[in-house]
Amino acid sequence: MADYEDYKPFKIVSVLQGAKTFNIDSVYDASKYITEQWPEEEHGPKYLNCLEILLKCFEGGCTAAVARVAFVEAAREAGIYVEPMQRPPSTGKLQRWGKKRTLARDRRPR
């Protein structure tokens, strides 16, 4: 039985094609989508590059993150809508960077 790591997981990519949404989260899913669901007339240079990178990734020649970028670029070239990554939910805490300013009331003697 194949382990999930064999599928080379990456951050999820939501692809909208027609009325369907496809959630691609691995090199395996990307290669299956690109060979079975891709529009026939949209085989440009980034599509061919993506196929090559997906095969290299299965062989261990590149990372899943590289394959994800190639897939997203090929989809954009083909005019397939790729949903941008959602922001992570807020923790409710604001984080300030840099020096903390003291207010005049904090400098007054008590």
C-alpha cells in the first residue's frame, strides 16, 4: 500500500473550472488533474514544463513545492482560475515590531 508521502504533498491549491472546484494537494493530484481534466486547447509552454517538473518530482529530482509552483503557473497560462491562498485565521493578538514607545503619562512620577 502506498504511503501518503509517496504522493508528494504540498499546500492546497483550489482550481475552479466551470462549476466545479478541485482541491489539489499533492504532486499525484496535480499530475492526475493535468492529464485528465486539463482543457485540450490549452497546452502552452508552461503546461509542457509542468508535466516535465511533475515527472522529475516523482523521481526525486525536485521538491513538491517546485511542482506546485509549476502547476499554478500552467493553470494561470491556460486561463484556469486558481484561488489565492486564504489568510490564516487571526489569533486575536496584535504583534508590534520595533521599539515600544512610552507615553507621556507613563513617564510621569507617581
